[in-house]
Amino acid sequence: MIDIIKSSSLLVVVLVIPVFSGAAAKDPLTRDEDISNTLIDVNVSKEGEIYQYDYTIMSSASNVGVISKFFLDLSCGLEFESIEIPVPTERPGYEGNVSRDGNHVPAELFAESGTSGLYAITVFNHALWGVHIPPGEQLGRLSVLSPAPPGPRSYRIEPLFRTDPSWDYSGLDEETPGVPWIDDFTVTGTVTGPACAKDDSQSDLFLGSGTEPFKINTLLSYSEPKQDPVYLDNIGDTFRLNIHYAESIQKPSFKAKLNGTDISDRFNPVPGKQETVEFDGPWKRLNRLSLSVLGVVDGRIKGQSGEKRPSQSRNTPADEKAARKFDEFKSRDTDVFHIWFREGEL
């Protein structure tokens, strides 16, 4: 899923055409935009009824890629009392709130001058700041103001990822095995932020790499690992997954694949339970473990896609109408773990 910013203001697009010297183009199979060694620090303060969350992003010198975007999940279906959130009069780079349905905690964003050239609350209810943080550098004063109390929130940082002529992507796409794309280097994790709650009673489980709204994203959660991607040092290392299933999951709908091969039979998705599943090598350089399940989300956020049946007619039997109404509240939580082995085969 791609977060979108729409603006009615004038959009100026500057095209930078890379000059390709004619040297042999690089092989995308060898591409490395690793930004996993990044620390997200947050300072939380409160004035009156408003919390201020100030984020600092610190990219280690051991990173390879340049951090270009920082997302923070604000989605929420709860009703909050109307409250005025004071913000600076001038907010250069602020594109506004373009949420398609308003299902997020009450929030205003701010970025100190010189930190983010573009920031907004996106169509899919995430705070987004466009940034430029090379390895070994840090950027701070990316702020959220909200009456929502502190709690665990999912974040996502993306690297700068260009497909200019210096890379030979001819004949390759996102279905080509082993070819890394931006999602394979995107880092997801959990950080303190304005919670979808009226108090501080929040789980600290990792909700995975999915970008579904908060309630849907809780159908599958994890106590190990608590970040994606994961890097392994040895070809025979064990990858351990401790997965938690929500009470409302539909067990028959659970699907799991490792590098495209169905491995659903290695899991026992019991609603309300958790289990540990281990995977051993040998590993490829890049491995993708995808997990998904359908569930019934009580008070589901409106406007999100579920698996619906055709519309009802006046002659539809009552039991079938009930079944269709039930299906309207089903949604799928999908997570992908990107497991890297540095020395593995391409």
C-alpha cells in the first residue's frame, strides 16, 4: 500500500535526468540500501490537555542507504472530544490533512524549519515527513501534537530508492525472485506515539510490516522479532517467529509463504493464542516470509476494503443476509518479514 499526499496547491516537478557515462550498469541483485541500523528517539511532553511528541531519527554510520521518508501510524476508529490543538501560524512544507475518512487520532504536525520539505497526514491516516538523512547523520524536531495519550505505535522509514539508468532493471519486476525493491529495505517497528486509546492500556507487541488501519493490523502481532527487516550472520542461523493471533481471526483463511512456497501447514493459528515457529537455513541473500489472515474487526474503520459478497436483494433469505452482513466486517491483515543473509546466494 502506498501513502498518498494530495494538494490543491501548485505542484512544481523538477526532473533530474542522470547523465549515464556508458559504463556497465549495476546488477540490481547486488543492490544494498540498508537503513536498518537506525534509532528513532521520542521526547514526550504535555501542556494542558495536549501531548507533544518530538521525534529524532539517528542513522548509524554503518547504514548504506539514505533515509527519505518517516511514517507514523495515527489511524484510530475511536471518538475523541473536540479540542483545539495550538500550532504555529507558519508551517513551511505542511501539506495539510488529506485523510480520506478522518479515522485517526486528533493530531497536528509540525517540522522545525530545515528538517522536512514536505509533511502531512496522508490519505491512509499516517503522519509522513519527507526527509534526507545520510548514514552517520540525524534529524530532529519532527513533531505531533495530540490529546491522545502515549502508547506503542507502528512506524516506517524508507530509503531513497532510484531506478535510474545506472541500474540494469531490464526484464525485471517485483515478482522476479531475489531482486530487492524498496519494501525489502524499508524498516518497520514500534515507537511511542499518540495511542488509539483513551488511556495507556496498550499492548507493546509489534504489529508487523502491514500498513492496514490499527484495528485490522492487530489481527496478527509479534513478540519476536519486533522489527523488520531481520539480518542473519550465518547461513544456518535460526529465524524465530513468536506470533500472536487475535480472538477474531478466521482460522481457515490463514496463509503463510516463504519465498513463494506455501508453508501454511507449519502454523496452527488458534484464535486468541500464540505460538513459536522456527526456520533454519540454508538461506538465500533475500528471503520473504509473508503471513496473512482474515478477521472480524469490531467497529471496523469505515472505507477499508473487506471481502464482501454481492449486495442483498429483497428476496434474499434471512440467514444469507446475516452471513453477508457478517462478511462486510471481514478484513485481511498481511505482514511480510524480510530476512537478509548477507553472504547468501543471489
